[in-house]
Amino acid sequence: MIPRNDYEKQITTCLGSFPINTLTGPRQSGKTTLATQIYRKTGGTYLDMGRRSDRFRLSNPESFLASLKGLVVIDEIQEMPGLFNVLRAVVDDPDLKARFLVLGSASPGI
């Protein structure tokens, strides 16, 4: 595995400052590996939109996402582009107890 300590520090700093952060890049560039590295240290919720079971958990996305605490990683978000509007509403809540790290392959939709 390629060490990504500097990237991890930068993302962790951003997560402390902003309610939502995005990590984009080409396919197979290490986005998921980096996010998993951070997630394993902090815990929280990991959702992969490539998994049917995780998409099912988001059948009522605003309610589900608003109820979460800690780090919430949403991988492959380009699979559910409708989540962007939901996330905008969720992160505007002043009582929000979660920080979001959104991952997706670089594409015009993201």
C-alpha cells in the first residue's frame, strides 16, 4: 500500500472544519483505501452506493442521514446523484452531529 499520511492529515483537518468533504479522482486511484484508513481510526458509518444493501438503507435518505453521528463515508456517490440535494439539506441543520466524507470517481455529475 502506498503511504498516504499527508492526505489523511489534510482530510482529517477538513473534516474537523467542514460538515461535508468530497474526495474525487479517477477510478482505482486509492480514494476508498484512504477513506477506509480514516474510517477505521474514527469509526462511524460507511455506505457504499455500489452495494444494494446500502442503497436500501437510504430508502428515506434525509431521515437516515440526519440521524447519524460521527464520520459518515459515502462511497461511489455517483451511483445515487439524488443524494447531493439531500446532503445539502442535512448539513445545513445546526444540530448536525455527523461529518460526511463523500467519494466518487471524477465525472461531470460530481
